[in-house]
Amino acid sequence: MVAIALAMLCTLAWPDAAAPGPSSTSAGPSAAPVLDAAILNLSGLPHLPPEGQADYARFLLQATPRAFALSRDGSWGWAAAQASAAAAEARALEICTRGSRSGGCTLYARDLDVVWPGRESLAPRIVEAALASASGWTLFPDWRFLWAGPQHARGAYVWAHGRAAGGQDSRWSQPQPHVRAFNNTGYDVIRFDRAPETDETDAAAAWLREAIRELRAQGYRRIVVGGQSRGAWNALQALEEPGLVDAVVAIAPAAHGASGSPAWAWALEDLRQVVAAARARGVRVAIANFARDEFDPDPDARAAIFRSLAARVGALLFLDRPPEVAGHAAGGDSRFTLRYGPCLLEFAEGRAIDCR
């Protein structure tokens, strides 16, 4: 997965080469409705003009660590996906100060919290403790996202990470930023983490179905399953069970290795079998496939197979090689998030047919 560091002054991007910082847990659980979180209130920022509010909305779609700074003269700046929280704060203040006439900038938001003096508000939190687990897998509520709990949440977005080619441990990795479009409207974000030593494709697909059943039992009324690479492939395999999920978001599905893999010889046939096994007439399915994806053995043939899924599901949105981004990790690019994140939410909930 590619780490993307971002910083913004008004609507201009200032990229930094940085990787996300390590995970940590936060304070105790809360069942407060996620939409009560002050961080989501665009009109709550003092001194910010309308164009600044629009940019703050873009900030809310960014990965953590992130920070938003503003000044009393109406300038602002933000940074996201930096190496540490301190780096994000320093960068946001630097950018805000660069555009400020008075030079006085103060942090307004840090990660999920409003920290503006006199308006401090901590967002709902949860300890990153397992919601369910079995041999090889665990469901974790991700502490880097707002939390509401099954009785208050709009639904659950279950995120399945990819499987690293070298067998590295991908557990605890942050879900892609487009997931924040769902989280900001009330979905709890729950990671489907798998132990790398036993993370085989069909086994993980069975685990995922078991995990989703467990979430249903815990009270989530609506479940979206998303993932990247092998996680996306497993998300598509969840379509084998009618009524299991409400929507699927599959980003660069793959299960047969990168360029040169001997498994490419049967990759297309395996994909046809995944599509043929789908029995989800009411499910809305979004798939993003990218140009120059080193895990794609035949882009045109795969595109044709993905399109054939339309006959087996409730609705299909196929983003076939969108022009803004390329490569296997393109779903983590901010350009993909800003253009398609909110529309993926609209499509998953049945309010949009085409995000292109």
C-alpha cells in the first residue's frame, strides 16, 4: 500500500514524502451518535469563508494523522497522512501562516477532535478491542475513525486489507481514505484483519462471511464490505451468500500475484468463477480497476468479466481505469478519494447510478 502525505492551502496541494505513523488505542468506548461529532460541523469553524468550508470538507476525507489550522483573518491550511501527529500539526500551521495577513494561526482540528480554544470537543472513541475473532482473523473497530456502535450507527463498513506479496503483516493498516465518506455519515469502520501465515484466498472468504454474520448478530442493520487487492477479491466472494451484505466496494481486486506470477495462467478463470458464484440480486456492487496495475494479467478481459457481474447483482458501478490515477494502489490516492469517495457512498445507498 502506498502512503500518501498531503497538505493544503486553500485548494492547492503541497505533497510531502511521508508514511503513516504507528497505530495506538484511544480512550474508552462511547455509544454517542457519530453525527454529533463537532469535527463534522462545517459551519462551526470561526472566521472561515465559504471556500474554506469547502476545503474543510475535503480535509474530512483525509487519512490520519491530520490537522487543520486557521487564523482570525480567514486563512487556513491543513495536512494529512503525515509521519506523525506533530508533523501534521506543524505543516498545517506552516501553510496557514504562509497565507495569513496577520501571521497568527491556531489549530482547529486534530485527527477526530476539535481543539480550537473555547470550542474543544472530543469525538466518540472506542478501544481497539476485538468485536469477534476466530483462528486466523479478527474484527477490530478502527480507532482512527468516528465510532457510534451498532445501535446508533447508520451501518458498518467492513474493510478487508490486501495481502502483501512478501508475506508482510497487513493487520492494523489504515483503511483507504474513501471509507471516510461512509464514516462521516454515520458508518462504523471495522477492520477484517487476517494473520499472514494462514491468509489463503478461499479460507479468508469463508472467514469474512462468518465475520459479517457476527456483525449482523451484534445489531448492525446495514453492512457494506470493502477492500483492496486480495481484500477486494474476498469482498466479491461474499456475494456467494444471498442477503449477507447490502453493498460491496472492491478496489483493485486481485488474488494471483504481480507481473510474472505463474498463477496468472488461471487468474481469469478464477475471476469468472467468483462472478458465476455471485447470488446477490439485491446487492449494490462498486468495482474500481486501474490502468497499469501490476496485479492485472489482462485489463480488457478482466473488465469484461467484471461487467458481466451486472446480471447477478442489484446494481453494478464499474470504474474502469479512471484517468486521474493508475497502479494497484491508486485507490489510496487522494484524487480518487475526492472524486469518487462521496459518490461511492451515494451509489452504495441507492441514490446514484453512475459516479463517472
